[in-house]
Amino acid sequence: MTEFWETAFNDKQEMWGMKPAKSAELTKNFFLEKSIKNILIPGIGYGRNAQPFIENGIKVSGIEISKTAIELAKKHYGNEMTIFHGSVTEMPFDDKKYEGIFCYALIHLLDSKERKKLIQDCYNQLTENGFMVFTSITKEAPNFGKGELVGKDTYELHKGAKIFYYDRESVKEEFNDFGLFEITDVNENQPMYLIKCKKV
């Protein structure tokens, strides 16, 4: 996985442009509504999805597997955020508790055991009454069912990128024990779910 992302960021640099994803804007509005002051973004990449939060005075920390992506983030945002270098599968990287966690388009790249651990680790790093928001790809995506079937609802179309496609049932299955209270459809470059949980 490290090699896959290192190569991708090396070759394509800011491959998704600098405009934040729609989910980042929606989550920023939600976090502002809840007066959240500090957040963690696992899989922060080069920081484009941190932008809306930083601009609104929310303190951002991130986790990123690719050193190249971290360098790019520093180039764009200076020292406006703390980024831990490593895989989200090795969380936690600090013992801090965050009021909010935003995890964009990452969870579906993990296998079942890793997804379970990521959800648990994020939940553990939330303050009481904190919120975590995940976006995941859905079975409505055009690539669902394409490539090699490598596990339940998991396909490998491009070498090194195995993708698990969610439906509402699998979201409930994985997130129900972690304060799941809302699943919304959001269309990014593909159909996704915006999954909201609250720690109570």
C-alpha cells in the first residue's frame, strides 16, 4: 500500500486538484454547527480536504502514508497542521482526543480486519460527544463488479488497489456499534455514502 501511494503521488503530485471534495465542505458545515475546534484526518493526502476546516479556524491533524504527499501538504499549507507519517492501520499516532474525525474515501481501500480496526481506533480517539464522519464508495459505482473478485464485495481493477463496495446494510453492520446515526448519499466523482457517528 505504501509503495502504491508513494508512486501515485510521485508521478501525479496533486492528482485530485486543490478543490476540496464536496464531502469535506459538507462535513466542515456540520462540524461548525457542532462548534468543533480540532479534528483528525486519517489519509490526509496533500491536504486539499483540510482546507475548508483550516479556513474556518478548526485545528487539523492528519495521518498520511506517503512522504511525497506530506511534502506537498507542507508546500501548500506550511505548518498549519500536524501530519503523522505512517499507515492508518498503525493508529493511534498520539494520545490526543479529537472532537471530530473526517475520513475521506479511505475505508473502502482496507480489508475487513483493517476497516474494523480503523473504525475502532477513530472512535477511541474521539472526545465524549465527538463526531466521526467517513465517506465510502457504494455499490452504485460504475466499477462495482469489475476486475478480479478478491473478497466479499471487494474487487481489484487496478493492481494494488482492492476496493470494498458498501451498501447500506454493510455500513450498518460495520458502524452500528460506533454511534451511527446518519447515512447520506453524496455524489463525488462517484456515488458515495457520507457516514456520521457520534460517541456517547
